[in-house]
Amino acid sequence: MANRKRRGELAIERALKASADRRDPSHAALEVLALNIAHVLDAAVAADDRYAVAQLTPRMIDLLERLKLTPDTKTATDGLGDLLSALSGPPV
């Protein structure tokens, strides 16, 4: 599982790609961090590590807000619906 991308990480990639034309270049480090947290969050979900999921979820939400990828912060259609649907489903 170490190198296999799962649902959350793939959804973050899609959301970032969809919003690429509106992204601030200074957010590159936040984007990398969001992808890394998504990868670890996917692993925690797969391992049923509820403590890790509980610890990582607020950090991920903060990053999504900073990247303007939440319903309250998005400015246009950017794949957020796909991201939220993917994260709310059962683990793959």
C-alpha cells in the first residue's frame, strides 16, 4: 500500500488539477502537504486507525480551506463535489 494511491489522494489530485487555473503559485507547499496528508489518511482509513483519522481530518479540512477547495471557499466548479463524494464513501 505504500506507493499505491487510494481514493482520498486521487480525489485531492483531481480537485487540485481542476482548480489549476485559479491556484495561487505560492500554495505549492500546501498542495504537497495536502497530498501527503491524504495519502496517510487513506492508509489510516484502510487500517481502521480511527485515532489517526480523527487527528488528520481537521488538518486536512484546514488545508482544503486554505487552498479554497471547500464549499465555503471555492469560487467556481472545481471538482470539490467529486472530492467530498470520494472521501465520504467506504475505503477502497
